[in-house]
Amino acid sequence: MIESAGTLLFRRAGDGWEVLLIHPSGNYNRQAPWGIPKGLVEAGELPEAAARRETAEETGVAAGELISLGSIDYRKSRKQVHCFAGELPPNAEPTCASWEIDQAEFFALDEARKKIHVDQAPLLNRLEKLLNGDDA
């Protein structure tokens, strides 16, 4: 199984929370769903290190403290995605730092659920439970 890792960065927005999602670039991806910044775990690399590297490469953000949200499996591609959540560091401003993405935006959780790749949607539920202080 292919392993990748990424982050689900969040920030407070009024009474709720927003999450950072990215959109893949290229004409063939115009209708593609949004997702978390992520990429392949390299040989000998720990998933959290890969998540940090990919987030910095794609959004220009150096993630701060992270907590594991576990992993999800893509149904079609046999890819396992490890996800780590963390609050957006102070003064961090995500950008499209890589040719791989054409947008990096924050969305309220409800809006993010409509935009995110269907296989990544459980990560939003896990984050919401974490932010609400609910047990896994």
C-alpha cells in the first residue's frame, strides 16, 4: 500500500473553526475535490516528518505542534494517508508554494465537508471531536 501523510491545520473563526484545504492544479483537476496538504512518505521517513515537509512545500507553512488523527485508506487507489492536526501558527499565511496546487484556503468545517475528497472526510469528523474535547 502507498503511504502518504499530511496535515489538517485549523484556526479559530468566531465561535467555530476553519480548516486549511488545498486544491490540485492543472486543467484536468478543475473539478477535483479539495484536500489536506499531503504527499508521499519517503523511505526511512516518519509520517509526521513527511506531513510537515509536504505542508511546508505546498503551503509555505511550518506546522507547529501536531497530534495524530490516525489514518484513512483511499478506496480506489490503495493509498493510506496519515493525518496530523495542528493549530495554524501565529502570523502564518498559507500560499500556493508549489506548482502542485492552485489554491490554499480556509473553510468552516461544514463548508469543508462539501469540498473535501470523500475519502478524507472522516478526518474532519476526527478533528471536530478533538476540538470539542470528545473522546475518539
